[in-house]
Amino acid sequence: MAGYRIGIISDTHGLLRPEVLQALEGCDAILHGGDVGSGEILDRLRDIGPVWAVRGNIDDGRAGSLPETLWAEFGGVRFYMIHNRRKIEESVDDADVIVCGHSHMYEERREIDGGRSRLWLNPGSCGPRRFRLPVTMALMEIGENQELRVSRIEIPAAGSGRGKGSLLPAFGTAVDEAPANGISAGEVSANGIPADIRRRIPGIIKDMDRGRSLEEIARRAGVSRELAEQICRLYVTHPGVDVDGIMRRLGL
């Protein structure tokens, strides 16, 4: 199919896998849906081709200077980019494709709006693996008549997945070390959950967004690995959930 070949990735969180670089070779453009993790990621992507990227909620430094939203056009197809789709505040009626990230879950949904076809595309995360979510990205080809063909690319996560940035469950292990964030152990209820868990949850979420391992998150928060995993899972699988929402889903 003649036309543009576009690589679409998101949520690298400072990790650019060799398989991702290989898949992006030959692309006319690379779109990044945010949570880049570092400016060096952008540099490596630009060695392959032109890059369009938006700022994610963890991005700072050079990546923090990226725009929150971005419009681009390739082969007559209009793209709108934002990290968290829940934060769209402007009209996207002119967009043919809306690219977002944040949830770490691949989504490809087509809709008809006023006779206009629109594609919502979240390529998932191709950075550190979260829980057992697949590591994914997307490749898109734009034909001469603005026909879109999207390929979901799943990248095997090597080994057990317990390396840097992994948040695979590790149930039943208590953390005996003192919390690294200055929170004392405090009272623990009968179900093993600290009485002040509400004020610990924001720190757990922040550490997860920074790509820390599950073991480190649990140690820093002074909770069991199982509880840390439950909180992180709720945050990832319920985009936009707040502390009260996590508390309710934990039955607290």
C-alpha cells in the first residue's frame, strides 16, 4: 500500500526496547502518546525519523517541555494527540485519528460522527511491563485514498518480567524494612491494611508512575507487596480513578 507508514507508541517510561526500535525502522513519522520518561528517548527516536510527541503526567525535564496536545496531518489524515483522553477540553471534530496513552492498555475503536469516520487509538505501553498487561505498540499505513490500516504489535516481555519497572504481582510477602518516604508503620487493622492507607496511596501511585518496581513501591510505602500490587492494578485498570475510588474498590 502506497502512502505513509507511521509508528505509534506510548508510555515508554524511560525504556526503549530494541524490538520497538526495530519495528519503527522505515517509518515516515513516529507518534508518542506521552509518559516518555526522558529526553534521551526522544533523541533515539529522532535518529530513526521525525517525531511528534505529547507530554505525559510523569514527564519532566526535556520531556516536560512537550506540548500537552498536538495536531498533525499525514497524507490528508488529521491526527489529534493527548496523553490522557479524559483531559480533552477542545473540539476534536476535525480529527480523523485521536492518539492517546496513559492506560497502558491497547485500544482501537472506530466511530462514525456526523457521517465522519474517526479512529480512537491507544497503542498501549511499550515501556516497562505493568502487571501482566501485554507490551504493545501500533503501526499504521495511510493509503492514497486516506485508507487506514492499523497493525497491533505485541512485544514479548523477556524473562519473568521482574526487572526494572516491572510491577508483576508477588503475593503474601510482608515488607519489614522501614518505609523510605518517611511514613511510619502506624496502626494496622485486622486485615493487615495500615489505618492511614488513604494518605499512603498518592505516594504509591507516584512511585508507580516513575517506573519503580513493585518491591520498591511496597518498601517505600511500608505496606505488603500484595496491597501495593492491588492499589497499582486499580490505578492502571481504572484510568482517572482517585484515592476515594481506590479505597472503595479495596472495600475500605
